[in-house]
Amino acid sequence: MNEIFLRLDLGPIHLVITGWKLVGYLGVGLFAGRWVVQLIASRRAGRPVMPRAFWYMSVSGSLLLLGYFTLGKNDSVGVLSNLFPAFTAVYNLWLEIKPRPGQTA
């Protein structure tokens, strides 16, 4: 996962893409893209809503970023900054999925 897939040297900018960076980019894309999903759902509903896709994207993005910061970078700051959002997203997704009283599965 640490082998270089792409290296770009653009003057003072040096970009190196590895497998772990692709994992990190995907995690950031999901984590940031969830707000686009939330915005679209809210515009359609005409009020603020949190669609289930928001929580799936939150969980997926957080887990990918935790993997990147834990296994790819060994960065405790990144781990800590994504640990609480991952827990919160899993909890909210569980609340969204679990049957409510009087609701059939």
C-alpha cells in the first residue's frame, strides 16, 4: 500500500500518490460529500433533514480515514480527530435503522 502509483512534480508542488493516500482521499471524499447529500435532501424536503445515506457516508468515510491514519500514516492526531465522528455516525445510523416501538420490521 505504500508503493507509489503516481508522482507529479509541478514546480514547487510535489504530489506523491500511494495506496494509502487513495484510501485517505476516498475517506475525505465520502466524509465531505455527505454534506452534499444532506443539502440535496433538505432542499427536496423544504426543511433540514438527515437522510440515511448521510450516516452511511459518515461511517464509511470515518472508517477509511481511521484506517489511513492508523495503518497508513501512524498519526495519532488524525486517529483522534476521526474516532469520535465514527462513533457518533455508527450510533446515529443504529438509531436510524433499529425498529421503533409499534413499527414492524
